[in-house]
Amino acid sequence: MHELTLLVGVTQQIGEVVRENDIDHVDAVVLEVGEATTVVPEFLRDGWEVLSDEYDYLRGAELVIDIIPAVCRCRECGTHFAPEENEGRCPACESSDRELVSGTEFLIKEIRLLE
Ligand SMILES: [Zn+2]
């Protein structure tokens, strides 16, 4: 369950922002999670429940998960397509020589504060 390790990193980053900006409490955190990562959103939510309770500035904060769709680019013809389509082959030229151009994200998109 590497979600917990990722979340510890997230809480540390938020902790820095909180200290630098003299923030008392964060109300919601938006994470961008790529569809092609091995991160399981359900585990993130479970981990967040436990971890957010350990920090005064995060207690009760909502975790919002934005899933970024996986997109591949065909190395033969440059067509962009979703890797789960067409059994992973390019829909234009049927090549299976592809690279992932989106979907591997894991980052903090937004830290929300209520006024
Ligand atoms: Zn192609």
C-alpha cells in the first residue's frame, strides 16, 4: 500500500505551505492522480481519513481526487488515443509502438481554504 507513503509526502508538502503562509487550517486538498498510475483512489481516501486526523491543520479536511485520463501517442503516426481502446494498438495505423503522454500524474493541484 504505497498510497500511505504518497500521502505522507502530500501532508509534508501541505505542512510547508501552511507554515510559509501562516495558515491555521486547510479545508480541502485536490490531488491529480493519473489513470495509468498504480494508485488506488479508495486506498488514498482510507489513508487520508487516518493521516489527516494527525495534524491540526488538516483535521476534517476533504480529499478531492481528480483522475487524469491515460493518453498514449503512437510513435509511428503520432495519433493520440486511450490505451485501453483497440487493445492498446493505434486506431489509425494498428502499431503497438506507443508512449504514454498523460496519466502518470500524482500531484497536489489545489489547497482550498474557507474564508
Ligand atoms: Zn499510429
